[in-house]
Amino acid sequence: MWRKYSYISIDRFFLSINFAKIFKATVMNLKTIMAGLCLFGLWAGNFPANNPRTMNMIQKTNDVPHGYEHIELRGDLMLNAGPTAIEAGVSDDAIYVQFNQNFGTVTVTVYNPYGLTIYSGVVNTAIQQLLVIPVSLNDEGIYTIVLENATGYADGDFEKQP
């Protein structure tokens, strides 16, 4: 008794495989994986900044950096958050602002003694807690720093003496 075997050639084997279907399924799987990774990144991207349990681990310092003169801030932003929520200081070549709480997006503006803007910038306090503004305070007189966000403002004056 003889068995009849059917042999398939290698050419026919590769012709029988639908590579287009396999490629399409692989691409769809990769798209699904990438979409999942993107959604996870959006969910976890700012996790330390938005999680109250890890807020205290984010860069916070209550000490004024060496060589800076303290700027007394006032305004409803400070009243609602507390007196040490934002700290500011000035030296001969820079102004620093330390955000000890998350205030969201804050616009920071510095005016010279003539009321002209010498600095204006936006900072996301959920990500950046320390802002150092390099400035040259050439004119003598009283400078003003203004901090504004969606819920209020704070401002303070500092003097450049001869």
C-alpha cells in the first residue's frame, strides 16, 4: 500500500500567504499600541505636579537665595493662598520668583520706574516653581513686579538705589 503525498513547492507556499493582510493587521496593532501609549502619556505626563501627595516633593525652598533682597508681595492672590505661597527677591542682575503652590499659568510682568515693561513672561507653576529673570536695573527708582493668573493678582515694589 502506497500513500500518496502531495508536495507543495516553496514558490506556491509564498504565493498562498496573503502578506498584505498580515501587514495590515500588524499596522493596526501598532496603531492601537501607539494610541494606548499616547493616552497613558497624557494621563501620567504631569502626574507629580498634579498629585497632592507628591506636591511636597516638587522643588520648594523657603530660603531666599544668597544675595537677594526680599520683595514684599501683596494682592488677592497672596491673601487667598497665604503669605509664603509666592516669594520674590531681587539682586543687582536678576529677579527671582519662587512659587510654593500650584497657581496654574501665571503672567509675570516687571515695570521700570517710568512704567515701561522691562520683562513680561508666562510660567506654568505646575511644572516650573522657580523663575529667575535676568535684568539690568539701570535706572534708579521704584520698580514693580506684577503676577497675574485666572484667579487674581499679586504685586510688589522694590527700589534701585544709587
